[in-house]
Amino acid sequence: MGELILIRHGETEWSRSGQHTSWTDLPLTATGERQARALVPLLADRNIGLTLVSPSIRARRTAELAGLHAPRVTPELREWDYGGYEGVTTRAIRRTRPFWNLWTDGVDPGSDEHPGRAPPRSGSAPTRCSRASGRPPRGSGAQTSRSSPTPTSCVSSPPATSG
């Protein structure tokens, strides 16, 4: 059986400050680039059969620095749309909505181009990776924790063959 490895992009200015980021295409910070390079030894001994990345610069750069070659840019892996909360911290949101929770309350509408999309309608990351790769999800790998950040890269290794 193959593996599904989910990788979140390295640090950006907004991920460091806690600002919600979806469509704003921010580059990695120096720390984010170090984080991505730190993946090289963890992935070196794996037989990577397919790498899917979101269209964001942060995801593509993370894959490149992690040593993942020829990633397939996959729009379905884009982070969900934070709508009116794009660039806003949870702390700032809770000034007007003290008990706000992304998972139960969703996001405020944004512009016509980015109206906001609640995570439950987006599907779990492994499910989106499976749909994008054309491979069906298997076993517990099709589940994800509700507290997990959205991965921006999916790496799949082929099943081991005997013989």
C-alpha cells in the first residue's frame, strides 16, 4: 500500500502573525525556507510517485525547497477562501464575535471574487488530494483532524510491489 503525505507550506509573514491567508499569495519568509529545506532528509528515502501542490507561491516554493520535483499544480488544493476574514487574526475577529469558531461559524462574506467558503464544504485535505490525483482514499488516511491546517502539498508514493 502506498502512502499519502500532507505537507503544509513553510512560514509566511501572515502565518507568523496569525493572519488568515487564502488568496493573498505571500512568499515564504527566511524561516519558511529553512522549514521547507528541513523536509529534504525526511523525504529522501521515499519513492515519490506524485506530488500535487496548490497554485500558491508559498506551496510551490515549499515543494521546490523540499526537493519534490515536477509537482502538479492543483487548484483543488488551494486553501479555503477566508472571505472577509482574509488578512485578519482570530483575535481581531473575536473582538466583535467573542466565541467565533471557524469550524462552526464559518467566515464573513468578502468581495464578489472571494465571497468566503466554510471549511466543512471544502472537504478534508486527504479527500481533496485523492480527488485531484484520481486515486481513491484508503482507510484512515481519508480522515483529517478538524484542527489540522490546510495542507498545500500532497505527496503520494506508489504501493510497494512484491517480487
